[in-house]
Amino acid sequence: MTCLVVRKGDVIATGVNKRGFRGSSIHAERDALRKLRWQKTGAEGADLWLFRFGGHGGDADRMSKPCAECMEAISAAGINRVFYYDWEGNLHRLKASQADPDEHYSINKWDDFVITA
């Protein structure tokens, strides 16, 4: 996944999913926000755009909605709006200050599926 932090039409930080220390994963959102921590205004008032580029020939699902932990970091950083895509490729806008902390931000298409025998 790729993350762009945009303020007044300018990209002020970028981030990508990557492997961290001892194989832990670092999400693109946290990668981008980490790059802003030493800037004077940080991420305050900026917008955050999330993109997931399809694998498997480019036709894979493109869900890019942030996980719950990333949403907490996004809100704490002062991000204004978050733009992301759902499973069908539709663009959504979310005001970070109004995000429901109890809402589940799934990155797996099948998380809500329950298989019973």
C-alpha cells in the first residue's frame, strides 16, 4: 500500500508498507506520519490518501481503508481527512476527527465471514 500526506495541494510525506525490525510490519500510514514528526507543523490539517495497487495482474481488490491502530495514529497526528478505496474500488472520504473508534477497519475481505459446519 502507498500513503500520501497532502497539505494545500503539496505532497509533504509518503509512506509504503514495509518490514520493520525482526520482521514486524510497518503500515504505510505510520511510515508517512513518522517522516513528519520532526517537521514544524507535522501532519496537522493535512489530508491522507491511501492506495493499494492490485496484484495478480492488476485485477485484485484494492481495499485501502486504514486499520484501527493506524486510525488512532492518524487522528492523534491531526490529519483532517482520510481518502481510501473499498473492495469495489469506490473512493471514500472520512473526517479523521469523526472516525468511530469502535468501527472495525478490516484489511481482509473475508474478516466478516463466519464459516459454520
